[in-house]
Amino acid sequence: MKNRIVFITGSTSGIGEGCARKFASKGSDLILNGRNEDKLLKLKNELESEFGIQVLPLVFDVRDRKAATDALASLEGKWENIDVLINNAGLVFGVDKEYQGDLDEWDIMIDTNIRALLSMTRLITPGMVERGRGHIINIGSIAGDAAYPGGSVYCATKAAVKALSDGLRIDLVDTPLRVTNIKPGMVETNFSVVRFRGDKEKADNFYKGIKPLTGTDIAETIYFAASAPEHIQIAEVLIMPTNQATGTISYKKT
Ligand code: NDP
Ligand code: 8X3
């Protein structure tokens, strides 16, 4: 993966940040997207000085299609030749029932987890097809395999990520491009803090009594898929803590 260009959405935390560190440690140059400019610049400085790679920060909200289009159009030289797109930016709000939740929060989940993933794919994949090289790695979830209590809308967004990954793989079958859907179970990141709307205690409680995965664990798996020989397409990976057996979180209800 040395000198490859890897584009990561939502790279300022958790799995995205883990990927930035992993790919940087292997010599890849990174285009890092996020909304928090300070965090992105800090990460850029850290990774460039530790690993001698180059980082191009792109500050935009992935839901803003114009901002995403402008950011992609601003790429010059080697940065135009993206080898790996990691569609990672995503989130969940609440554990509400489908007939009780907040419509605005659902819109944010749908816009981020589905629409934005789709626009990034639409913006970046044509260049990969032209160059005859590329890998789109979507961060789905175990939640996309089956709905669980309080997860209806989030689970639906991740089921959509599975369908979009499978559809794209079909559409690209006559090209050398690869598509991977990574489906993690419980990973301790900022994800649950966002889910519980900033309530850190509730978020910590969610992982009490188990040893959850980390962003670094998932980054290792993503790197494995990205660095596999060109003829190997890791279509899907379902990965969960040893303490977890299925997608349901009902037994951890808070
Ligand atoms: P984090 O909350 O730690 O990281 C999410 C990242 O996405 C942050 O950098 C966040 O930035 C960014 N992000 C969110 N919305 C936007 C946006 N509109 N534009 C740009 N960046 C955005 O969570 P995770 O690392 O756990 O989540 C990463 C992905 O993994 C998500 O798609 C999630 O659904 C998926 N996943 C997580 C699991 C888990 O248990 N943690 C399990 C399975 C899948 P900001 O700080 O600005 O919000
Ligand atoms: C995140 C996994 O089970 O916490 O996608 O919703 S779960």
C-alpha cells in the first residue's frame, strides 16, 4: 500500500482515525475528510512526522453534496488518483422505537449513512474505472444483517449499505475494481456517545462486562482487505467481539 492514495471519510475519530494510522504506518498517502478542522490538522501533523507520508485534509460535511463535489474538484496532481475510498463517516442517534423516534435525527442518519456514502462513491468511482484500479470499502455493520430493538432506522441504513455494496460489486464486475463491505459488531469509539446524545455514562455502560473491539481492530481488518492480492475481493467481513454472538443489543438495553 506504499504511496497509494487512500481517501477516508469521517477520519477524526474511531474507526476512521484507526484507518488513518494503519494506512499511514504502511506508507500510504492520505486524503482525510472530517468536519473538525483542528482535529484533522493535528492528525495530519502527527502522521506526517511519524510516518513520513503526506496527508491532504479535506474539511467538509459529507452530507453537503456541493461541498463534496467542490472538494473533489479541487484535487490536483497525484491526489486525483485515489486508490482506496473508505466510506466510513456514519452515526446513530438514540434507541427509540420506530413509531416514537425523532424524524430529524432519522434524516441525519439516512443522509449520512446512505446518501452521503452514495455521493462519495458516485464522485470517486468513475476516476477509478478510468484508471482501471481502485477499491471501495464501505463501513456497514452487523446491524445491517437484522434489525434489533431500538435500532430500526440505523439498521435500515446499514442494510442499505449492504445493498449498495452488493450492487456496486455487480456493476463493477467487468472492471479490476473491488468492493468490500465491513460489518463490525460492538466497537468502542465515540459512536455510543453520539447514540446516547453525549451521555458518556450511558455509553460506557453499553460496553460494561464485555471486551469490545477498538477502531484499531477494525482498521487491521480493513487494511487486510485493501492489501490483499489484486485477484482477491473480500466481499464482506462480519467481525465482532468474542463476547458478542448476534447483532441484537436487546440484552444490553439501558
Ligand atoms: P465515531 O463517532 O468514533 O466516528 C465517526 C466519524 O464520522 C467521526 O469522525 C465523525 O466526525 C464522522 N462524521 C459523522 N458525520 C459526519 C459528516 N456528516 N461529515 C463528515 N464526517 C462525519 O464512530 P465509529 O468510528 O464507530 O463509526 C465509524 C463508522 O463505523 C460509522 O459508519 C458507524 O456506523 C460504523 N460502525 C460502528 C460500530 C461501532 O460499534 N462503533 C459498529 C459497526 C459499524 P464528527 O466528530 O465531526 O461527528
Ligand atoms: C454498530 C453496531 O450493534 O452497536 O453498527 O448497532 S451496533
